[in-house]
Amino acid sequence: MDKVINKIALKELLYKTADDLLILGHRNSEWTGIGPLLEEDIAFSSMAQDKIGQSLAIYELLHDLGEADPDTVAFMRNAEQFHNCKFVELPIGEYEFSLVRHFLYDHSILLRFQQLSTSSCQPLAQIARKLVGELRYHIMHADLFIKKLGTGTDESISRLQTTLEQAIPFALGVFERSPQESDLISDLIFTGEDDLYTRWCHEITKVIESTALVLPQHNLSEAKTGGRIGQHTPHLQPLLDEMAEVLRLDPSTDW
């Protein structure tokens, strides 16, 4: 990071990326022991562990930029201090909701890290290049089950279709723009949420068109936004309280 950059904009990008991963990682971990199939129980548990580890890598970069240590920023903030989108904090619901969220969100985060792998912020680019490989496996899993259930029985198709229609407005909240996003773009740190959204639409459309599902019509004006500026659903604070319980009891606990 030799050139002068807008560190406020960079930190906001890092926080929203890390917070998304941390919160969704903990949500996915709630499938441990209750998955509809043993295979899916293991898969969601493994992906949860990956996402929490990915968030740690970004929190460590934030620490290098002057923020508090990873344990503090991950477990000692209140809901209004988190930058995650509302989509990732919603309860796991039935399996079809978690699967659709996995499909929609993981396509966005893979594309985000692919963009960031060429970022002018070299420490961020190095992390992104490392994590892209892990995320490709997550996408393979999501696409496989969307295709399998999206071409399955009338019930599986109907349930996925209904869930898609409910999830899309929340998924669009992933692409909520930062007030300083123009600086990220001009500094060649990130190509921007609009570019990410366009690429995401292309990728998920390819998968949906291979099934009996219909991708709902959508645009960013319908997005459930606010999460990036600390305006969350009532579901986030109870999750944070649960996440921080062990650390509050024993501050020497490690990740």
C-alpha cells in the first residue's frame, strides 16, 4: 500500500466483507447435527468453519490497519457496530432457505474475492487469491444442489421457487454501496458494487436457467439495505450474544 488511499473506505470494505463471512459462518454452523442428510450436515459445518477462518484473515488485516484485535472486533461489538448485510443474519429456517442463501451469497463472495485478487491493496489481494480456491468448492456444492432440487420433484421445485422469491430482496442488500466507494474504484482497490452485481446476475442466471426454476425479476431499488450502516434485523443481536458468551466467560479463549 505505497500510494495514499482512503483508509476509511478501505476499512469499510474490509469490515463488511469480514462481518458477512463471520455471521453467515455462525448461521451455517447451526446445521451441525441437524442437517437433512449426513452429507449436508457435514458440508454446512465445513463451509461454516471455512467462512469463520476467512473472516479472521480479514480481521487480521484490519488489525494491521490500526483496528482492534480480531477477537475484540468479532465478538465484542454490538449489532449497530456490524457492517454485514441483513441477508446473512436471518435465521437458518428450513433447509431450502439455507441452500438458496448459500447459493446466492456464495456466488457474490467468490466474485468479490476474484475482483479483490487484483486489488492495488497488495495485502488484500494476497488474501483474496488464497481464499478464491476455497470458495470455488462452496460454489460447486451450492450449484450442485440447486440443480438437483431445481430439477427434482414438484415439491422441491416449488419450495425452491418460493424461497428464491423471498430471498432475492435480501440478497440484493449484499450490493449496498459505500459512501466512499468512488475512492475505492479510483484507487483500484475494488471495482464497485454495481460491477459486482452485474457479474453476479450473470452467474446465478446461468445456473437457474439449467433448472425448472425462474429467477424473479429484480433490481437494486428493491434491496433490503441498511445492514452496511448498522441497521439490522432483530435477529442479529441475539446471535452476537450467543457468539460472545464463551469469550465473555473466559477472555483467554482463542479462535
